[in-house]
Amino acid sequence: MINIAVLGCGTVGSGVVDVFFKNKESLEKKAGQELDLKYILDVRDFPDSLYADRFVKDFNVILNDDSVSIVVEVIGGLEPAHEYTRACLERGKSVVTSNKELVAQYGAELLDIAHSRHVNYLFEASVGGGIPIIRPLHMCLAANRIEEIAGILNGTTNFILTKMFREGVTFDSALALAQKLGYAERNPADDVEGKDACRKICILASLAFGSHVYPRDVYAEGITRITQEDVAYAAGCGSVIKLIGRAKRGVNGAPITAMVTPAFVSHDSQLGNVDDVFNGILVRGDATGDVVFYGKGAGKYPTASAVVGDVIECAKATDTSPSLRWEKSNGGNVAPREDNVTAMYLRCRSFESNSLEDAVELFGKVKALSRDGKPSNEAAFITPAATEREIDAACKKLEEKGVSILSKIRVLDY
């Protein structure tokens, strides 16, 4: 008999409880032994729950019960999740989580503790929700040297951008609809400002490249400044705008490139047709080439599915997974944003000069874009690929000529 405890009974936690008891018989067959969910930790009371007798409010009840060998942490945030996770691992209990913020900040440390205690710290649900991506990276694609990962890692922002493209609504209107439908939180800052996607690409980069990547080192830009004018220019050149998290291995030991930004991508590309609340993650290996993982990246039951899948892996394991690890780091292993090489979409306005002619002079050969209703004093174009340092310098010279830079969006080839 393996006893399990769940820390937190919010959206994901309650989903884990539901999935466990609904599929208990088949889960036990897959685990090869009996399973029981012995405790559910929450500060609230759930007197009407079918499992009311399993609720506790004191974490130490779980920590000090040696019969509990697997703990599911779905509290979220850094504390007390970090304290509880560390304590459980040190007591020889495996921990499963969907907490992307915790893994992105403390993953290397917690994996080390798990390894030293011969237990597991698993977090399949932390990046793709119900989309398998962690296990494929360190097991199914283990024969590959991973060169690059890029993806639509946040369903909320993808839903908003899809609505802006399909229905011509503003960002604010699309966000309000996302909140009404439950796709966005009351405070959507982590989603729309790119923080959620940043944590996820940090986890993927750490695992793929072997050294802990901290969110503080990764440039993150959200979608709050995307306008209908930008949407129209993108559509006019066969592109869509997506929030893309990406990480690329450095050449000859150079720092990796990692960032989260809105980007023009071709409508027909592997990521360009991932719409609504769906996520798509592209992994580029030296043997497989491009492999794309697609599905709903969030939601109560898709996320719970991944969590319970990790519980089964812990139940079957006889020791720590040797491949799910990366080295600790002090940070600083990500190249500065200014070193990133990219083509850039720029939308400009000028009352004193011809901004397109000035741009050609500064950037060289640019691709001019057009849209219906374009004002005579507006110009939009895509620059040749250059470092962002060079693009920033050219933009500053444009502004010195009286040109206002209204929008600036990277152009990617995925």
C-alpha cells in the first residue's frame, strides 16, 4: 500500500483528488500496487466533501507520518511550498508538483535533495499542463542534443491574440472575455506580462541545457502593447502574432539565448496555427529535427492528469530518476537581450520626415508593409536580421529625426 497526501485543494488540487478516486482501480493496476489518498491539506473547511475525513490543516501531520511516501504539492507560489517540498524530500518522501514558479526558482536544489534521499521530485504538469513535455525531454529524446526549444506556453495570451486576429477586437476586450470564460485570472499580470511563460521556458532550458536558468536572467515582454494596427500589418504579410518563449543553445560554450516576447510568425508555420487556449512546444534535436507537442496547456483536469501521471511514476520507481536533473548555477548563463539576432517589425509615425526612407537609410533593405486605412504619416516595415543592440541604435537615430516608434515586434521563423 502506498499512501499519498495532497497539499492544497484549489483548482488543481481538487482536480487531482477527483481524478485519483475516479480512476483509482486503473491507477493501481498501472502502479502495480494498492494506492490510497490519505490526507488533503488545506486551511479551509470542506464539510460537504465526500472526502471530508481526509482533510487536515497541520502540515506536520503529513510530514511525520512515515506511511505517506508520495506528496502532491499544488499550493502554488514560493512559500510555504518551498519549505514544505524541501521538508518532505528530506524525510524521504517523493514530491509531485505543478508549481512552475517553485521549479523555475529552486528546481536544481530540490532535485539534488531528492537524489540524495533516493526519492523523486517530478513536475510534468509545471510546463505543459496536460501536454507531456518534461518526460519526453529527458527520456524519449535522450539520444538527442537539444539545440533549441520554442513554444506558445501560455493559453490565456494565445486565446487573447486569437480573438484579436479572428474578430478584430482590442486587447482589453479580448482580456475581458478571457476572464469571463475563466481562462484568465482576476489579476492576469503573470499571463499577459509574460511571467508565466518565462518560468516555463526557464524549466525547459534548465533541463535541455543542463544548468539552472533563473527567470531573473530571462528577458520577458508581454502582449499588453499589441494593437489592432499591428494585427493588420501581420495579417497583411501572411503572419500572426504569438507570445513565444524560446531558448537556444549557445555556440562553442557561449551563453544560451532565452527570452519571452510577442513575435510575428508565419500563419502556416508549426506554431502559427496553434490557436485559442491551446499550447504548442517545438523541440529541435540534432537527431530528430523538429518535434512539436500540442494540446491544452492548462485547466483543472488536463493539469491534474499530468500530476496523477507523475504520482504513478513515483509509485513505480525504485530510486531517483537519473536523467531528470540539472546543475545548480549562480545565474548569468543567459546572453543579454542586446546580443539576440532577429529581424524586427517596426511601426513608425512621423510628422516631419519620410520615415520609410529614413528607415531604409538606417537599416538597409527593409520589407515595407501595408494595411487598409493606413495614415499617410505611418510606415511599417520589417528590418533585416541584426543584433538587438544594432536595431536599438538605429531606432534611437530614427527618433532623433522626429520619428515615433509605435510598435516593435520580433520576427521569428518557426
